[in-house]
Amino acid sequence: MSRKITKAVFPVAGLGTRSLPATKAVAKEMLPIVDKPLIQYAVEEAIAAGVETMIFVTGRNKNSIPDHFDKSYELEKELEKSGKTELLKMLRGLLPPHVSCAFIRQTEALGLGHAVHCAKPLVGDEPFAVILPDDMIEDGGRGCLQQMVEVFDDQQCSILGVERVDPKETHKYGIVEHNEISSRVGRLQSIVEKPRPEVAPSNIAVVGRYILTPAIFKKIETTGRGAGGEIQLTDAIAALMQDEQVLSYEFEGRRYDCGSKFGFLLANVEYGLLHPEIGSEFSAYLKQRCENL
């Protein structure tokens, strides 16, 4: 029987140290790109891919995330009273009626592998997606996860979203070696966490999109601490490869690393240009600004 991806895990317990001091009291996933927080873009991407259950693995000081997706009776009442119907419609449409949210706490910062394993009671024995909201991917239409779900529907195995990075920056990523089996799709031969450029097997980096089979949970349980003293999802995936096929998928679109200050600014500029309300005005401003340099 063909399995479907109906659940997505969002590991959002991180401290966001790369974005301090903005993230001292604000969840990094709630930082806005134009007029929506990062986490909302991630959830919208999941919904577009057919996901119906959003599972957030949170930590301390992350209450703003469940608050964002909760119903705000006072705000809705005020908008209704003021006749701001468009804003009210937008607010009520953050989550479609068929989509539900669940929240579970990661009590210790033990790495991405540990964060994913925290979701096991809610995922159960099903394949699922993992989305890291820091990585925004704009493809002008489908969304990265939907692209990957289409591959999963055909292959029914774990899939990692990948892109080619500067060979000098392999130490920032999980790096894979693969054999290409079709356009944009490869069969993993090896995967290693943050290798130095001189020993990296390639410059093909895993970014913040995964589709995983439930077998990954047992692999995480037997994975010791790896790079940085954390339980690395990369190491569990390497173990999973010994038992079943794992694919890589070079997604269409452009990724913005919003965990970095520069990537965050780039995303705001690019998404500002795409925004239906302010795009034209913002483009004119940027053009004028460049002419005055």
C-alpha cells in the first residue's frame, strides 16, 4: 500500500544564537520575513504538500509559537468591531480547518536527532517530513516539500533535500555522496556531518528538508553523540542507509539561511519584492537607492 506524508515535524527548540540579541526574548522562528514569521512560511509549505498534522518540538521561551497558531478571541473581536474584514479573514486563515497542531517539549538541547526523536509518540509508525524553518526555500510555486513528496509518492523511501554549496563551506553542513538515478534524484552512498573541505566526499549539502521513514527512530536510539557532542540526525541516517534506500533530491528554488543575519536580510529583500502589496513600491525604492550610491 502506498503511504502518504500527512505529518511534519518542526524542530524549533533552538536558542537562535546566530541572531542575538534579537532572539534573546523572541523565538527565532517568530522573526518576520516582511509580514509573516518564519514558522508560518514553513507551515504553509507543509500544508501545500498535503500535511495535515503539524508537530512542533519546542523548548523554553517558545510560547509565542503555539500562541501564533492559537485562536485570538480578543484580537478577532476587535478587528470585527473595527470593520477590518480582510485582516480578520487573514487571521482566521492561518490554519485551514482540517489542519491540527501538536506541541511537545525537548527538555535538553541534545541535537537535531534528539529533537526529531522527541516527536516519535506523535508520529507513530508513519513516514513523516521534517522542516527546519531557518531554511526558507522559494521556488515560485509548489514549495520544496511538495517537490519532495512527489518523489516520495513514487519511491516510498527516505529523501533528503540537498543543494550544491561552496566547497569551502562543507564544514557547515551534512554532506552526501550519491549516484544520480534520475533528474535531481540520487541514491545516497555516504553521508557525513560537517566534514572539513579537504576530506568532504562532495559539495552536496543536506539542507532543512527531510522525508523520513519511521525506521529512523530506532536508528536515533542507538546513535551516540557525534559532531559537537550532539545526537546528529546525519549519523542516524547513515545507519538507516544500511537497511533501506535513502535518496537525495536537488530541489528547485533558492534557499535563504535565515539563521544568519545576512541570509535573513536577503530573504526580507527578495520576499519584499515578491509581496503583492508592496513589491512594486519596494522595487522602485531599491532602484532609486542604488542609483544614489
